[in-house]
Amino acid sequence: MEQPEAVRALVGQTITVTEALSGMPNSRPYRLRITEAEMTSDPASGIVHVTGDRFRMDGTPAIRKRGPVVGTTVWLLDGWTEILGLPDLPPREWKLEACGLPVYSEHQRAGIAARIVDLGAAYRVTVGDVGEDQAVPGDEVARQVADALAENGMRVDRHADGVTLRLRQGNGSHMVLRPVAGE
């Protein structure tokens, strides 16, 4: 698969891996000389998989019991192009907003849903090709999204229009939530 320009530009660079790039909380920053870079196979994700040699922040090789740390693999989260000052990725029709995990508490799921859903808007819900006639209030949509995030493999994607959401299960079935103008 042909990789975008920004991904190809990563190979050969030495970057500082931080929590903002990798999503690993409370991790100590380190340097990574990238030898391989590849986008994930998910077209809605801006996540890139990089492999390289690990260095301490002072530039000396990171050492473990058996020698230098080589072949370290890291997933750089969506937004990495902006952080590293590289060209933007090609536009995507759908962009990953959140993934469902059973380990999320109810409170965490509600917080994620409140961040994603416009609580003041009304939404039309389409499941497959069947749409509902009645507009659903934003707080009810947020509850549905929060409940869906309890399922492993559930994804919440945002359309390129910036407002339409899609809940997609691992098997490919999905529900589209489109805000209604003027209601």
C-alpha cells in the first residue's frame, strides 16, 4: 500500500516520543530513530505504526540487559503530523473519534460521549438504510454513544463535515447520527 508523504518522511528521522504522540500516560520521553513507518489499515484512523532504535534524551543508546534497544515499536496517535511539523495526511471521509472498550467506567464513557456529541442539537438516526422520522435530542444521543462505548470493537467516527457521527461495530454494521438543522 502506498504510504502518504508524511509517513514516508518519518523514515530516517529521530523524534522525541512523548505522551502527546504515543498516548502512553506518565511515560518518560525518549528519542526514536525511525527505520520503518506505516499507516494502520483503517482508513478512518490517522494512527501510524513506527519502528526504530531507542535512545535516551541525551542521545546515548538506550541499553537493556542484552544490549542496545533496537526494533522498538510505537503507535503515533492522530495529530502526529501537526506535532512533528510534517505535511498533513490526505483528507479522510471519516475520522476516528473514539473506540469502545469494556474497561471504561460508566463515568468515562459519559465524558467521552459528552465531548463528541453536541448536547444542544437534535439528531436523525439512520441504522443501515433505515432512518427514523423523529429527531432524537442530543442528550439521548450522548447516552446511546456512551452505552455503545462499553462494547469492545465499537468505533465512533466523525464525518469530514465535522458534525455527522457514525457508530460502527466490529462486524461492519453501523448507525449514522446526523444533526438536524433548525430543530
